[in-house]
Amino acid sequence: MLRWWTIGRATGVGVSAGLAALILWPIYAAWQERVLWAFLASLTVAALCGVSILLITFTDILFRRRARSLRPIRAFDVAVGLLLAGPSLVQIEALLAR
């Protein structure tokens, strides 16, 4: 289906979007109406990338038997996915609840 969308691509795009959100955060605090959509878009991309990392990782764990040596890598993937998705989704919820 989406074979070109890999954990590596999702991590690169997600981290970039997360950094953009971190840069826009203080700007949003000063000029809320001007940067709301850019801030919300960067958070959404970061959250979607985090969720896709988690889905790809869990699919790989469930359907492919890999060596034990890949467990630390999968743990790292889960951590990155949670770090991208968790805070982004919380902030999106707070923005949309206003």
C-alpha cells in the first residue's frame, strides 16, 4: 500500500515538523491569530508521523519475526513515535478546545 512511507521518512518529516512547532510555539504565544494555522499544521504533521511510526513498528513486530538484536531499535522507534505523537496530540486538543 504505502511501501515508500518508511520509519526513516516518517522520523525525518516528523522531527522537522516538531522542530517547526517548537519554533512557532513562542511566536504563537505573541501573535495567536497570525500563526495559528502554521502552528496547527506543524503539530498535525508531527502527530501523524508519530502515529505512523507506531503503526509501522507494531505491524512489523506482529507480522515479521525478526532477530532479538532488533529489539533495541524497535524500542527506539516506539519512543520516537510516542514523543512525536503524544505532545502534539495534547497541544492540538488544547488548541481546538479554545
